[in-house]
Amino acid sequence: MNQTEQTLLEQMRITEFDVAYRKELLALSDADFKLLKSYRPILEARIDVLVGKFYQLQTSVAEISLLIGDADTLTRLRSAQRKYVLDLFSGVYDLEYVNNRLRIGLVHKRIGVEPKLYLSAVSTLKTLLYEVIADTLVANESMALMAALDKLFLFDITLVFETYIRSLVTEIEISKEKSDRYALVLEDKVHERTLQLEELARVDPLTGLLSVRYLYENLTRTLRAAERRSEFVSVVYFDVDNFKAINDTKGHLYGDDVLRGLGAALLHVSRVEDSCFRYGGDEFFVILPNCQQEKAREIYLIRLNEEVELRLPGLTLSIGIAETGPYEFSEPETLIRISDDLMYAAKKAKKALLDNDNEATLV
């Protein structure tokens, strides 16, 4: 059940049995109740003067005066205090009485009356009541009534403070819940940011391909999986021919556009299961699980060159393709070195062919 749908008595689990036990703990007896009730007519004749003196003393305290604030509030407080004092001498201290005392604690907490101010007010009220009692009763009667009143004040104070403390505990619990929710939000944000940073580290920002820092890990995992399944693994190593000349003649911004276009072409022709990396500069590397060298050549010697020609006319690549498996497997470093050597061999052969063509032209 929602807290706002419960009474204070229900929220604090105070029952008639609990009220009776509280009275027993303070030795509040029926004789005390009869004694208090018998004095009510005498007090009623003096209540307005008593309440007036009480607030005269209260408003002399700067903190209390500031809390009261204005004349209208003071008038309302006088009326409430008058009822409170008369209830002390009602002779009936049932659940309704207890609930009213609980509300006093709740209201004091809400308006910011500190415990020290509340206890000071109780002490002032007791002193004024004792003065009235001493002036209107003989010594023996006044002592008995004061003793009964003192126990009733303790009964009230415990109720007020339990509500006050409960309100503080509730505030702490609410603050803790807010802090926990905020911590969860922060945790989610940190997790999200961590994933974003991991993604930034995992992906090359220029080409959108995987970063080289994950190449060895990925290649090792692919080789181990292929070894368990007795499958081929092929790798492709390639770079852009004369890329330095492109940068020198057309500028680095154009060179970046070339690399971006090449990354897009590579992703377009590669298989879903392939892992495409920017190895560094204008060099690229592709891991092809469960793929033989011939299939790799079809994809990356033929289809990639065709796609590059469509996107970047005139751009040529030097490509090296190596294969390992299905029963014996090269180490990752060895496979990378072999494909790198094949790429440079292809570049060297291409350069030699171009030099021969130039010589033939000159002849």
C-alpha cells in the first residue's frame, strides 16, 4: 500500500496494545488520568493568559520568531496550542490522542523546528503550567498533579520524537534511493562511454575498418578455431601503389579521401565473416576464415580491383595472399610476414614490368 494511503498510526504500527504498553512503561495510571481531567475546568479559566505568556516567551527567541514569521501564523498557532494544552487535561489518551501527537512531530519536522527548539518549548510550557497549578492547588494536590503531568509530557515527547526520527530516516532512505538511482545512471553512462571508447579504439576513424591493435588477437583466435575444425585460413595484405606520390602531388586531404574510398570498397567486396584492418598508412590486411587461397584471389585480386576502379579510377593496388591449414598452421606473425613478402613481390614484379614497358617504348 502507498504510504499516503496509510495513517500515521498505521505507518508506525502503533496499536491500542502498544499505547497501553507505553503508558505502563511510564507508570501512567487511571488515577493520573482522573487527576488530570479534574483540573481541566480550573485550567480552562486561565488558558488564554497561559497561551499568551507562552508565545510571548517563544517569540523572544529569534529562531522561533523567524519560524513563526507573521501575525496570521501566530494566531493559528495560539489556537492550536490552546487545544493542545486542554487535551493534556482531557483524561482521554487513546489512539486519536496519540495520532494527534504523532502529527505534531511530523509538522515540526516539515517546518524545520529543530529538536532543541521543541524541547525548549516543552520546558517553557511545563514551567507555566506548574506555576498555574501551584497558584491554584494546595501543595499535596499540586505535587500529585505535576507528577502526573510530567509523565504525560514524557508520553507525548516520545511520540513526537519517534515521528520526527522516522521522518529523518525516511528522508535518508529517499536520499539513498536517489543516490542509488544516480549511481546506476552513472554506471550505465560509464559503461556506455567505455563501449564507445572501446569502439573508437577498435575501429580506425578514417576508413571505418578494424584497428591494427586488434589484428594479432583476431588472427590468433581465427587460427585456433580453424585448427579445431581443420579449415583453411587465408590472409590478404595490400597497399596502394605510389601512394606517397598521390599525397605529394594532390595533398594529404585527397590522400585521406583515397583511403576512405578504399576502405569502403574493401568492406563492399568482403564477406560477412572476413575481418578487414587498416594495417597502417596505406597498408591493409584481411583475415578470411574457412577460405582457400584461390577464393581469396577471386575476391581480392579481381572483385576488389574492379570495385576500386569504379570508386577511384586509376588507383592500383599491390596484393599478397597467403594460406595456411587445414592440418598445419603458421603462427600469426609468420602468416603476416609471408603475405607482406608476397605483396612486395607483386609490387616489385609490377614495377619491373612497367620498367620493361618504358624501355620498349624508348626503343
